[in-house]
Amino acid sequence: MRIQDQITQELQNAFQPLHLEVEDESHTHNVPDDNQSHFRVTLVSERFVGKPLIARHRAVNDMLKQQDIMSRIHALALHTMTPEEWFAKGGRAPESPPCLGGGKP
């Protein structure tokens, strides 16, 4: 199973999100082809209501560590929101900045 699919499955189970996007951005970085190392997650869940951003990120990171996913990836960009925050942003999360790591080997 691809890491992207594992992340999606585990986040679905743990957070019952209103909205979930897991994007493999590895191809935009200086890594070999078909490398699964850089991911961008947009996660909208009622479970984040009343929690500061750091607590949301820790909850996601801790859950992925328990499933031994964090040890297999290099970067994880998290956009964690409550439904109210998601709708206030028009149902959009910020785009990832371009990779400045140079060309592919």
C-alpha cells in the first residue's frame, strides 16, 4: 500500500474528518522518481474545536508515529482546521511553497 493511502486511511479512522486531502508532493522535490517522502495534508475535523494549532499538529503526528508512518517520510505539511475555520477560508488551504532544494539527481 502506498504511504499516501496509509496516511489517508489512518486519518479517516482517527479524526472522522469533514474534509481530508492527502497529497504526495514528492515529485516537486529533489528526490528520486517514485519516492514517497513529502506530503501535504488538509484535515478538517470537529475534533479540533477548542484546540490550539500545536495540539492539532501533535495529535496528527502522534497518531502517524503510532502507525510507524512518520519514520518513513521526510516532510509533512499540515493544515488542520475546524469546520468553521474551513468554511471561513472558503474551503481552501494554502498551497505549498516551491521546493528550493535544486534539481533532481
